[in-house]
Amino acid sequence: MTLSKDEILRYSRHLIVPEVGMEGQLKLKAAKVLLVGAGGLGAPLGLYLAAAGIGRIGLVDFDVVDFTNLQRQVIHFTKDVGRNKIDSAAEKMQALNPNVEIVKHEVALSSENAMEILQDYDLVVDGTDNFPTRYLVNDACVLLGKPNVYGSIFRFEGQATVFAYQGGPCYRCLYPEPPPPGLVPSCAEGGVLGILPGTIGLIQATETVKLILGIGEPLVGRLLLYDALGMRFRELKLRKNPECPICGEHRTITKLIDYHQFCGVPQHVPQEAPKQESKVTEGEIEVTEVKEKLDRGDKFVLIDVREPHEHQICNIPAAKLIPLGEVGRRLDELDPEADIVIHCKSGMRSARACGILKAAGFKHVRNMKGGILAWSDQVDRSVPKY
């Protein structure tokens, strides 16, 4: 394998760095890296790995570009809204560096396909945003002996490390059990500073290049924590857990499992599933029925359990704002015999609020299905979505 005249010019700033040089650039060209996710972390990762000259970059993603992605997923442009992320990302990466081979895996990574997809790559970069896929990527990497370059983000904070490398700890050593479903809000629920994934993604890209080149000190056994508000980095030591079920001395996990079941998360419903199959379940009420109750002047209490800053973005004027974290201590403001309807952004937090009220003895409590997003779609399109 050699570099062409054009490649020598393109990578000239690498070639004059002694730690990289011609030998290192050829290592990058020969490398095969799998990037799981083409979203917030995947955007800077895809661009910088392509720019660095990684020979083959695999992309795993099955999502489409949404307007809400554009605030942080800088590999996607406004014109790409509605387009498959994997096509949008591959196009930008190929335009940046035509010498790079992009392999598209337009699937949801699962226990059925992960081993087959991962086995063709030298290392894996985890740009996912959910616990089932993080455990899946970790276990597949450990079983296949592939390094796992990990990153995660939330609001103003991020973390990065390298798992499953040269006897170092894995994701399960850090998080033996997943958090209870709904305890950790997603970016869609809790938000994220748009610049944050750029910082963490670039750290992951740096670690990826270092591993390929075999230079520097990788983030093995070290968890790098970043606080964007305080503009501070700090580091925690990670130790390999000898009792870890996947990488410990007495391994009990020898094949991939059902990670949605393990994390207590309902499996994603494929996009092609017909919408008419979605029915209101017991304890739920459609947004159109809530509108009819308001129009008729029915006696009921509509409660909004979102945060005050979300309420400022958009709200239903008739709703009483009681943030989810305050519901338990503000029960005395509500009548246990009243007809109560609770809503949030999409229905997740309001479902938890319904559980709190029912456990406290409230008899007539229902969750407004789909939250204020559904209200915007089906009742009042002037209500902005976020």
C-alpha cells in the first residue's frame, strides 16, 4: 500500500509530524473503523475520521434527519431534513475526502447482526445515545476483541474513555446494571448544548487515531469527564472488575443477549409499522378528546409536568404547571377525587407522574397520549414543536 501524489499533498501536515509520518499515514489508510451512529457524536467523528484518512469507515444508522438535529449534528444540513442520516453523512464525508471508502449499514444494530457487522473492523466508535445499544456494542466488542471508543453527552456534560482494550475495563465494569427505565432523560427530554457533542466527538476521534497509530497514552482505565459550564476536565480511574460477567475472570455472558429486555426498554417500533395500529391504552386519553373536554367546559384538571423553561417555549393555556420533580410534594394542591389529565412533551414523564398520583390514592388520572407534540400535530398546529 502506498500514498498517491495527491494523498501526500492532502496529508502533508501529518507526514511532517514525526509521530505520524509516512508509516503512520499508511496505518490510517489501512485501518477499518466502524462508527455506530451518525448523530450528535457521529457528526464530528465522521468528518474528522474521514479528513484524517481512515481507509474504510463503516456507518451504522437507520434514522432520518430531523429539524431538531441541526442544532448539534453538523454533518447534516437544512436541505437534508427528511433524508436518511446515513446517506447525508456519507455524502459529506465522501465530499471531504474521496479517498475514503464509506460502507453503509442502514440497519438498527441488534443481537442478530452486531457480530457479523463488527467483525470486519479493527475498532468500534460508539456514538449512540441509548443504553441497550451501548451494552450491545460493549459486549460485541469484548467478545470479538475489538477496542470500543466510548463517548456520551447530556446537557452541559460529557464523558469519554476507551473500553475493552489490552486488558482494560469494559462498559459493564463501569455500569454493571442499566439505570431504571426513564430515570436518565434522553437528549430529547433533557436537552443538550449543541456544541457539546463536538467536544466529546473530537476526543473520541483523537483516541481512535492514537489507537491506530499506536502513539500516546490512550484513555484506557481512565474516564474523562467534561463540564462545559465550568470549562473543566477531570479524570476518574476505572478498574477492570474481576467479577464482570463479560470481561471478568469467570465470564457468564458468552453470546449477545436481548438488550432491550436487559435495560427494561420497549423495543423500537419500525417506522414502516402502520400508525393505525397505535391505540390508546388503559389510563391514556387522546389529545383530541382533551380538546373536546375543554371545549365542552368539562370539570377536570389538566396538569403540565414539564420544566418551566419548556413551558415558556409552548403551553396549553388551561394546563397547571407542576414539574415532575415537584409532583410528590405538591399533592395537597390536587383533589384525589378530581378528573385529572397529565401531559408532558411526549408522554414519558406524564406517565411517571400518573404513577405517582395513583400510588397516592388518586382515582381518576389519565396520561395525555403523545404529549404537547401530539397536541401540536392533531389539535393546534400553531403550537411550536421542540
